[in-house]
Amino acid sequence: MKHDKVGSVMTTDVVRAEYGTPFKEVARLLADHRISGLPVVDEDDKVLGVVSETDLMARQARPADAPTRRLARPRRGTGGQAAKARARTAGQLMTGPPVTVHADDTIAEAARTMAARRVERLPVLDEEDRLVGIVTRHDLLRVFLRPDREIRWDVIDEVLVRALRPAPGTIEVSVADGVVTLSGHVEHRSDARIAVSVTRQVDGVVAVVDRLGVRRDDARSRPGGQEPRG
């Protein structure tokens, strides 16, 4: 199954901080670039954590009359609110370990990670786990702006050419506002299920309408719906 990769939608010009970047410099980077968070990297561009506006607010929310203490360097990735309230550098502010994806991961995989971990952005790593980009919710949602004609050609390629390879004209594909309708006939019920399943995985597909007729119900041929051999 072919999907657009994270590397095709990520931003490569990544605003980043180092562990020792001062608090005010982190705030300036967020404000100047109009972003809500940034990755913190080491000298090898390995991501240590992520600093967000929420982390900075924890520092600013400290009561004005709170006693000033000599700061011990927090352990990397602890991200405790008490530590953040006393933080002076990006490394002390950051939340870790970071949630990341790789450039060759699919957009669907990145979207699942983002939803499961409830984050708004993901640092993108290369094959050596170095920072090469950043991907946001907005970047991932752009896949649903694909024109219907592009989605249709992908469905034809993935379903008719690669997955099933039926006789020409067996399945007709139409797309309207990202909703794909499959009509026509296939030989087996398992073919219909494959066609619908593969179509759902095509980037930009909102829903699938199954109007496929079936000539043979092979779902009852063997336990698990497998075709009998020979």
C-alpha cells in the first residue's frame, strides 16, 4: 500500500533550541516565528525533548513572592511542574522523552501517533535519529485537500492494478468530495472486502461507498473466509 510519507509534508527549516538556550531566547523564538513549541536538541541534532508555550507559562505562573533557591540542574526529560517553575534554560523547561516520527513513516502513522499522544507537532527524524523536520496537525490535514481526480487515479492504481487486477471495467470508481464509490462486480466476496479495505487506506479518502456485486460468496468456503485449494 502506497502512502505519502511524512517527509513529503514536513517543514525542513526547523526552529530549535539547545539544552542551554536561555528562557528568554526560547520565548523570543516562539514569538518571532509564531509557533507554539520547538524541539530541544543536543550537539548531534538528536532530540532531547520539546518546549511548548505551556512549559513557559508554568515558569511565569510562579507566585511573585516564591522564595528563590539555588537551582540544581533537573534530570533531562523530567518535566515536573516544580522544576519548570524554576527553569532558566530550554533543557530545564522541556518535556521529555520526546514523541517523534521518522521521515519515511506514512502520514497515517504520524496522524495515529499524534492522536494517541495528544500532541500538536512531531519532530521528524532521519534514519540515524537526527532532527530533519517538524510536522504539525495542519501539515497532516493537508492530505484531505487532494483533488478528487488524484484520489480516483490512486484508487484505480492501488485496487485495480495492484491489489485485484480484475478484467477491465469490472470495478468503476467515482469520487466526490473525497468520498469514493466502488460499483460493478467482482468474482468473490473476499475481492470486494479487499477493494474496500485498500481504498480506505488511500491518502485523502474520507469514506468509501460499497456498491459492488459479488458472483461467488467465498467467505463460507472455509473457516476464516479462505478459498478452498485445488
